[in-house]
Amino acid sequence: MQGLKNRHVLITGGAGGIGSATAARFLEEGARVVLMDEDQTACRLVEEALPSLEPSILADVSDADSVEKAFIKLDALFNGLDILINNAGISVRNPFLDITPEQWQTVISVNLSGMFYVAQQAARRMLAGDGGVILNMGSTNGVMGYHYYADYNASKAGVIELTRSMALELGPKIRVNAVCPGFIMTPMQEAEYTPEMRRIFEEKLPLRRLGRPEDVAALFAFLASDEASFITGEYIVIDGGEIAGGLASQA
Amino acid sequence: MSKDEPLPLGLREKVALITGGASGIGRAVAHKFGQAGASVALVDIDKAGGGEVIQEIRDNGGEARFFTCDVTRVDQCEKTVDETLNVFGGLHILVNAAGMILRATVLETDEADWDRIMDVFGGLHILVNAVGAILRATVLETDEADWDRMVDVNLKGTFLMCKYALPRIIEGGGGAIVNISSGWGLVGGRRAAAYCASKGGVVLLTKAMALDHAREDIRVNCVCPGDTDTPMLREEAMQMGQPVEEFLARAADRPLGRLGTPEEVAQVALFLASDSASFITGTTLVVDGGGLAGAG
């Protein structure tokens, strides 16, 4: 892709499946990449697999102070930030009636508040420099309803609206988009899914396969590149056709 | 792309049929696909323009052939697909870029107006994407012939090309279809009723086809460009009776503060057609500098 070489890229939640695949993709494109994550052990494993990564920065994105301190470390590493992959997020499966106020608060504070804290720090640096690209991790869950993830779904719908609002205010120097994956087979899911669960998910999807972290990484790379220079304020669904129809189109 | 960068958007050994390829967005798509290594079957009713484009692609080391075809005509669509198979031995990608926008300040778009519009562009035809004639009209102002023309080119033409290209793409083991719709296929535009209806139809044709043909390994996606810097946009200003520069300045009033270029739309079509987008189907990708992000 055009315009990624030597770019400074920050990936939050970078130690996870999609985060690390995205890191690998940006390194292949010749970018300089740093992970931000709260899991030090996981960061170390990814750094071992991808030796050209910059040293990871530990932070809890749901804590504004932690994020501010992490960006001071980032400033020492990079002179300016070009691309933010705002990827950190969590999900907890629970029926609506069983979601406790604590769980609600945790999910919202990582998925939505965390995204805001990181994006605001990043945008200040991009505006002070030559501009940049911010890509927020949404989900098909932010577009359609899904059972047992009401808090997660609401947070991801929030991410989409945050994305649009940021695009309006931060353009033209910064492009802001959201990526909305459907079922992606990360190493975590691979460990979690039984063969039966996997078959059911695959059957649900028109393309009859689950996505790979590399599929999402390729979309991030495209949207961050100059190839996507006129795309902003948009959410892009990558889901094997799942929500082209949805529940209303089963028959 | 420079040599030291990877080429993830390669289309080597793929045959791509591009309608509306003689000008505007379709032309940019043809160039982009030619550069990416695809064999390009360029389809348009504009022979002279089409001939130029394939010559340019060949001069850049690509492979291209031109086929004259009116996409509103069932026999011509079928013949064009057959000819593409004869020449290239396969078909993997279809880009439906043929289309038109019809807007007019004055609604009375009778035959004379239509002819005048054609004259302005000399050989511009309804099938020429993004350079088409413009009729801006409410439902009350749109006569039946205008409606038919709009729906025939933008929607029926896309349907017909898909209908005849699909079996061939399936025979070849799957591939991708990219339809060019519009931001006005997703939200309403003032005095553009028939255009909006036809482009909205393209969006849902895309999604329905994505569901139907995913199992045959065909991905179907849609690009929705916003105001793109083409001659059509200038024609629109003229017909609205507005100074061109003022009109273009208003069109550029969006987060990125400018109009899009045909190349920027073509780059997105290339991404969606490439294997980099192999998990993306039934999706609309808006390329409009943020125009749809806000309520205004």
C-alpha cells in the first residue's frame, strides 16, 4: 500500500490476535510500529515473534492518567504519530438481565472511554504534526443487535458515532474511520470455540468461513494508506456477508 | 507503487470487465486495474474514448480490449461477456461503473433538452459513467421517459451485466463484483429523485447478490462515491444556473475540504476486487471525504 513506509504507527490492544496481526502487516509495509497494551507477558511474546517492533508501552486505556503517561513515553520514542490503530477492547457474554453495573462500567470504560482517551492524545499530536489517520475498532455488533452482549454492542455503536464526530472535527488533517469485523478467528477464539461452535458460526456466514486476523489487518493497512485518501467518517464492515442480510434474511 | 513496496493489491492473471470504462470513474478504474496486472475488458458505448483508454493501458505495459456495448440492452450484455471469454479465456472480476446522473434546473427534460445535453458533451452518452447528462428533478418533474432512462442505465444495466457475467465468473472458480453506486444511494438528494432511487437500488442489489453468490465464492461490494471531480459536476453547476466555482466550492464543503478524484474511487474499487478484501462482501464503502458523516 502507498504511504505506509516509515510511518509511525501505534496499536492499542496490540498484543491480541487482531492487534498483533495488524502489527505484522504494518511492519511488512515498512512502518515503525509500537504496541500499547496492559498485558506485559503477551507484549513480550509478540515482540519475540516480531523483532522489528519498537519496545511496547504498557497502559490501561480505560484510565485517562495511564493513557497520558503512556503518550509521554510514546513521545520519547517517536517524533510524532502518523497512524493510530485504536483497537483495545473487551467483551463479556451475559444476558441483559445479568449484566451488573460493574460489568457495564468495565466494558464501556475500555471500549468507549478508552478509545476516546487514546484518540484525543493521538489527535493532538497529529494536528501538531502533518496530520494522520485514526482507525477505531468497531464491530458488526455496533451496527446490528446480538444476543448476550448488550454492553459490548452499545459500546461499539458508540465507537461508530465517535468516529463520525471525530472525522467532522479533525478533518482535513486527520482521517478517521471505523472497522467493523464480524466473526474473526483469533488465537483466543480458536482456543475457546468447540468444533461444533465453529461449524455453527461458519454456517451463519454467507462466505462460509470465519475471518482471519490477517483479513482485518489488510483492511487497516488499506484504510491507513494513501489508497484511502478520500475515505473518512465511515465504518467499513468486514464480515463475510453476515449483515448484508441478517436475522431478517434467514429464510 | 514504488518497487520497494509490496504489491498487495495485485490482480495478475485476472480478467476484469469494466463497464463505463471510457471516461470518469470507469476510466480511472480501468487504468488502476491495468496497472495492477489485470487483463481489462473495457466496455462502453463511446468507441473513441474507449479506444483511447485501452491504448493508454497498453502503452503502460498492460493488456486491454475494448468492447462496444449498451448495458441497457440484454443482447449486447450477453454478447460482450461471450466476447470477453473468447479473447481472454476467462472472467474473474466485474466492475459496474456505467451510469448516469440526471439533474436539471428546469424540469422539463423533454427530448430537446436531452439532445442539448448530449450536444454539450459531444458524444456523451447515458452509459458514460460520471460524465453523463444531468437532470435534477422531483418526482413531479420527472417524466416517465426520464425515469426509465435513469433506472435502465444505473440499475438495469448493472443487473444485466451481472446476470451474464456471473455464470462465467462461477465457471472460473469465483471472483468479485464491484458496483459503483453513490452517496445518494444511501441518503436522499434534493431534486434527484430518480437518480437516488436507481442508486439505492444498486446498493441493495449488491447486498442481495452477496447473499446469493457467496457460496460460489463471489464477493459483491459497492462503492458509494461523493462529489468527484469530473466534467459531470461542472455540467451540473451549469444546469443549476450556478457559477461553477461557487458550486464546486459548496460541493467541497466536507471534512476533507475538497472534491474526490476518479483515481481515489478507483483505488477503492481495486481494493475491493483484490484478494486483500477476501472477507469483505455485501458491504458499501463510502468514498466522500466525510460528506455522509454529519447532518450538516
